[in-house]
Amino acid sequence: MFQQKGHNMKSVTIDNVISFHPCWLHEPDGRDRLRALAACREHWTALDCIDDLPQRGVSSADILWLILRPELIDEDVLHSLACDFAQAAVDRYWTPHYPKDNRPQNAIDAKRKWLKSKTKDNFSAMERAERYANNAAASTSDYARQAAWSAASASSTLMSYYVTSSSANLASTEAAFSDYKNIATIRKEQLAHVRNVLTNKGKMSWTRKLLSIISCRQWKQTILAIIKRHLQP
């Protein structure tokens, strides 16, 4: 069972992780490694995974594979992260080489617009933008192609897990074709970004609750003051 844990954070158990069919299951000591993690903590949130697993020898790529799914992160947050990953790729590898071709950027923008307002028109626009971004990717043979594919993937209407994982994978793959950064570094940056998003989301959640409490108290005080005023002789 997937549980809610603190700040509305979802959590999973090692049995849940095994049900995701990690590649560790096919490695000689994979199940032992999973059981060792189970001994450390019964329930794991996405933040637990980000903070604890690197110290236990788990790569950023494996952690991203684990946490970028709706069992641990809300659907809309996953779609937003996919846009973030694609945006980083487009800024680094597409725009500098194809500054007049906005098809990948338009795909990201269309997805963000749909996330803000899930209307039929926005959905249709997102589908069109995805097709155009795929056409942009097909029109080039250099490493910028991966950035366009990442944008197309981010704007996809598929399930959030596939969208986000695909966008993250494609966004980090361009590094293999350029001298700017390597894949491992990109993956660490992506993981740090996910942590920042989740942490700020938690802070915003508590901020809204606090403002709601303050607002309620203010209204109560105002209502009480009005009642007292009317009860006065």
C-alpha cells in the first residue's frame, strides 16, 4: 500500500519497489541490496530516497527511475518536472543552434499551459505541439535532436511516469554527444532540482495552511467584534 507521510508526501515500501521491477532484481546481489535498504527504513518518501540513497551507493539515475512515478510524486508535479528537464535540454542544446525554430519550446509551453488550465483546446494544442516538436527532432541529425525529443516527450499525453522518465532520459542523453557535461552530472542536477521542487512544494503547502489559519482567525475576530458592537446597549 502506498501511504501519505508528512507534508502530504507519499511513501513506498521495499515490496512496492520490487513490484516496480528494478534492474537490481536481475543482478546477482540485487535482492540483498534491496533488503539491506529495507532494514534501514520501512517507508521511503521521494525526499528520503534523494537524501539517503546516494550515501548507500545508489546512482542518481537509479534514484530518478525510482521516484519519478505517481506512487511517490503527484501527477501534475511529475508533468511539470518533465517540462523542467526538457527546458534545460532545449536551452543548452537546441536554442543555441536553432534560435529561429521554436517548435521544441512551443511544446513545453503548451504542456505548461495545459497544466494550468486543462481545457479541450489546450489539450489539442498540446498534442499538435508534440507532433511539431517530433518533426523538429526528425529534421536534424546532431545531438540537439535529443533536446527536441525531450520537449516532445514532455508535452506528451501519456501517463506521467513515462512522460517524466522519458524527458529526463532524453534531456541527459545529449551530454553524451557534447563536451559540455557528462550524463552523470546532468543526472545529479536533475535529482537536485527534484529535491528543490519537492521541498518548496512542502513549504508552500504549510504557508498556505498558515495563511488559511490566520485568515480564519481574522474573520472570527471581525465577526466577534461586530456581534459585540450590536450587543452593546
